Amino acid sequence: MQRFAIQAAELIADSLGKPFTVEELSIPQDRTHGDFAFPCFKMAKELRKAPPEIAKDFASKIQSSAHKYLSSFTVASVGPFVNFTVTREAAMNAFLPQILEGADCGSFGKLKPGSRGKWTLEFSSPNIAKPFNIYHLRGTALGAALSRAGVHRGFDVVKINHLGDWGTQYGKLAVAFKLYKNEMPANPTIPDLVNIYVKFHQDLEKDPTLEDQARQAFVNLENNEPEITALWKNCVEIALKEFTATYKRLDIEFDHYWGESFYKDLLKPLVQKLKDQKLLVESEGAWIVPVTDREGREIPPCILEKKDGASIYATRDLAAAIYRHDKFKFDRMTYIVGQEQKLHFQQVFGVLRKMGFEWEKVCEHVATGLYRFKDAKMSTRKGNFVTLDSVLEEAKTKSKELLIARTQDTRTQYQDFPGGYDGFIEETSEAVAIGAVVFHDLSTDPARDVEFDLDRVVSFEGETGPYLQYAYIRCLSILRKAGRDADFNPALIARLTHPAELTLVKQLGLFGTHLDRTLNFAKASQLCNFLIDVSKDFGHFYRECHVMGDDPELTSARLMLVESTRRIMGLGMKILGVPRPSRM
Ligand code: ARG
């Protein structure tokens, strides 16, 4: 609908005789009033007349103009507004051909690759010595969704995973790996790393020299000492193997796994540069940079080098930012990271600003909230540590129950599935579980905490992932039952005259607009809500309009609409990372 918004704005500007932008248009609350509205308050004030009177006059002025875009709209005044309604013909002809072009999900709303600049997007970034916490799903799901939406809307996206793999605690881990090597299984996993880390801390109480050993180990690591480096590498590989399996399960890929360690050789020169620039100040043996936030308010200083000369988290982030800019010359860089790191990013951005990097302006920290569990069993789990895997397993068990309850009476219908009925249950429950958990996470505002109530999250009703999957499958099954292709035939568009059809088409036409909002606000909840609205409008259309009636032409025309809905929903779900099962 964006193109119509632009047309309406141009129509208004020409009638006003002065500039008027799309952003100044409002969207009527009640969609039956129109698609866009021009509020007349400002004009009324200037002309000292009542707004409804102005609206009436302005509407007739537009109507009597011979503007080239007038044919796209019906224009009418309602109270203080001039409302613009895209005509049935204009909307249908603008959207249906494009949506139905190409194969599978088509490429509706897709913009030329790279046409909107370079976007460096950092997300997920778990720490290697711990299992993948559910809490890391926040940034992971959002980052993946934003990256896919970005690519669709013409951004050249670089996806970076800033693994936590460097710092004193990894010196400890490497020492522990050496000490307890013999007690570990042949193929250690992340929980084994956790165990030796815990054990190390227990032994530390008996032998305080271990603390110094670990500190020294990290200094040695930073100096590329071979033995400790080999031990550390082992740990990274163990963790990465598990993380990549998790990403595969979620269908997520990264362009670069550049953990904190990746920047290790850039740290000393960076600290030197800061000293040369006279930005570093010594404070109790450590080196710090006094900084302000973007509004110029003083905030706690950014510590960049510890007493023992070791680098810290912020040093590595500073080096990473500069490296990424050197390499990609990004137009935007986004860090999706928990809100507890807000100050950290303010400090890093503050140092970049002091160093004179103009591009600091296009760096942003998208802060994410936590997870809260309704189910006491989950929230009191050992060490208060809930893994993503455990949540997915619970969701999968629940999905299985629900699926079996719905399908067991008709189980013979699933025999053609690979693995028969059991195969269907296994594959589909995995898709439903992932769809449920990911959708629920994404539909929560990133900054808010996710309230996790398993029954609600996995439910097939309400605004959930499974509800979307179900709506998608309904389109599929209508098309399947019709037994013929919804081939695009432009001549049949004229047969779509029902208001419910028009509402649905206009809704589908908003896809690009919602993707852009998703990108601008870095919130996938925009897209989640849009897809829910599409399924509701589809439901309404399906109840109001008989798809499989006796008029073959009307049936074909309506099947085109079903296929269009399937495509937009399919594309949207793909972008969100919600799997699309074929039956449910
Ligand atoms: N590894 C960190 C954590 O788990 C997140 C890293 C965030 N990214 C960054 N550039 N500091 O808390």
C-alpha cells in the first residue's frame, strides 16, 4: 500500500500547492472510512475556519482536479478528515499480479539487493562455557528475523555472532581443561565444560594459587602461548559444535563467527592509539576513558585495560566496532543484546565518539528483556538456568499431545508421510514447537520480558505461532482440495467484487510497509501482528465468500486470492523463522 500512500501524498501536495509527505498522512482507525487520511486541523488553524468545513472544501477541490492519481482513490470528507480509499480496481491490479508472479512464495515487496545500503547486524552471541540459555533466544530470534526482513527489503546484511570466548574466565576454563582432562568423557559437551568450571571453583577454595594460575593463563592466552591456546581451542570447538546444531534446528546461519577472541591482536595497538590520542587516563593502575552518553551526560568511565595488562570486554567491543567499520563501511550497525548491557554500549559508543568516528551515530544497541516462567518447575530448575533445548522439548511434548488428540481418529490420512503417522507426528510437533516458541518470543516487544506460559504459547488458538501455521495450512488444503492450480489470470480479477476480498487484498498489500516498520523499529512484533491480521482477514473472507462454488470463473478468481494469502503468509513466516508444516 506504500505506493498508494505516496500517490495520495502527491495528490494532496499538488492540491495544497506546497510539500506534503507520506509521514503526514494518518491511517483511519476505522478501516471502512478509508485507507489514508489527511487531517485538516493545521490548515483550519491557518485559515481560521472549522476543520470539518475545511475538510469538505478541500475534498471537493481534490475531486474536481484532473490529477493523474485521482483515479486510484475515492476521496471523501469525514468530520475533520479528508479520507482516501484506494479503489477496488487499483488495489487488485496493483497487488495480485505482483504477489502471484514467480514460483512458490514469490518475491512480493522484495527490493533490489544492496539497494538500501550495508547493515551489520550482530546477534545471538552466547558464551562458550555455558549451554544455550533460553534468554539468548531473544536476540537470536530477533536478529535472524531482522536479517531476513532486511535482505528482502534491499539491505546488504552481514550477520555476526560475537561469541563470548575471551576473558579471564576462559583462562580458568583452559586451566581446568588441563587439570581434569582425564575425568572428562571422550567427546565432551558443554555440560562437561560447566562441570570442570564448577570443579575448578571448588578446588580454588582449597588452593588459592589456582586463581593466579588462571589469571596468568589468560595473560598467556593473550600472548598466543601455544599450550594454553590449544586447550582453549578445544573448549571453543566443543561449544561451537553444540551451538551450530542449535542454529540449524532454528534454521539460522551466520556470515561470521567472530567471537571476542577474533580481535585479540588488535587490542594492544588500539590501547596504544588511545594513549597517543591522550584519551586514556590512569586510574588505580587501570586505564580508563571518561565518557558521556549521546545526550552529553556524564556516565561511568569505560575501563579498557586492567592492572595486569589484560584486556576487557569493552576493549574487545571497541576493536570489533572499528574492525567492522573498516571492513564493511556499514550504513547501520545493530547490536541485539540484553538490556543489562545498556551502560556497556553507551560507554563503547562514547569512546568511539571521543576517537572522532563519525559513524558512531549509526550504531545502535537494541536491548532485549528476559524470560519469566509461569510454570514453577521451569523457573526453579538447577541454578535458575533454563536452556533453550529444555524449553523446546517441553513445547514439543505438548505439541505432540495436541496433534495426536486432533488427528488420531483420522490417522490413516497421514500414511503417505515419510515414516507414516508417527513420522507425521514427529516432524510436525518439531515444527509446531519451534513455531510456537519463536513466534511467542518475537511477538513480545524486545525490551519487555517474555511471559512464558507453555499452554498458551503452544495453543492452536489465540495469537500464536501454531495459529498462524494452521491458517497457512488451511490455504494449502483449500488449494489441494480444489485439485487445480491457482494460475494467475488477470482477466479474472474483475470477478473479485466482494468487500471481504478487497479488505484481504489491501491487507496483503501492506506487507512491504510492515517489513519496513519492523526494520525501522527493530521489532518483529510488527510483522507478527501483521500476519495475525492477514489470517483474520482471510478467515473473514473464507466465511463470507464461497470459494468452491458453482461458478468456475469465480472459483478460479477466489483461488487466486487463497494462493496470494498463502504466499504472503509463507514469506512472512519464513522471515520470522516460523516453520511451515504441510499438514496439522
Ligand atoms: N556474550 C555476551 C553475553 O552472553 C553477549 C555479547 C554481546 N555483544 C557484544 N558485542 N558485546 O552476555
